[in-house]
Amino acid sequence: MTEITGTELLRQVAAARVEKIDYARLAKDVGIAPDDLFEFAQDRKNLPADTLCRLTTEMMQGTRFYPDRDLLGPVAQVEAKPLGIRPPRCEAKPQNWKVGEMQGPGPQPLVPQPLKTTKRAGWLGGWV
């Protein structure tokens, strides 16, 4: 995979803008001549670093151009914050369990009780 520099990415975005919208207004907002913006988009001219920074903030809101590394990045570099306080580490302590002493007899198996059926007067079956 080839790595695209920040200038190349700006060139591609500028070329798309030049084809689709009136780029004279964009050039005026950045502070350059419209012909310079058109030639930059066509890869015929290079722009100074401060102009590339203004062009980046105008075309890509929330993005900053780093001229020393020729890369784009976010405007606000937010430091990572923890979402909460981490609970203390829980270590299991060995315990000696004695069966039947304090716990009682424990669960007992269920024995199914037979159904009690009683006869109802006047009915064939019982109550069930």
C-alpha cells in the first residue's frame, strides 16, 4: 500500500472541488489567486506551507496540516482519560469449608408425592 502525503490528499480534494464548485470563492477565502488553486489542483504548482494550512482548514473542517511531516491530522489532540476509577484488585483467599457443621444438611433430593384423588359425588373422575 502506498502512503499518500498530506499535500497529495489536499491536491485530490482541491481537484474534486475545482471540478464541482466555483473555486474562485474558495481561493478568495484562502487568500490566493484562483489560477494558483487551479494549477495546484492540476499538479502544476506547489503552494507554500501556510497556504496549505489555510486551505486544509477551509476544505476539511476539523483537520490540520502538519507541514514538517507533510501529513494531515485532527485539530484537537485530546489526551486519553480513564472512564472511571479502577476497583482494587480482588485476590481469592483460600478457605477451609467443613461440610455439615455450620451449613446444615444442605439440599435434599425431592421425592415426588403421589397425587391424592378424592371422589366427587356425581362425577366420573376425581378433582384432578
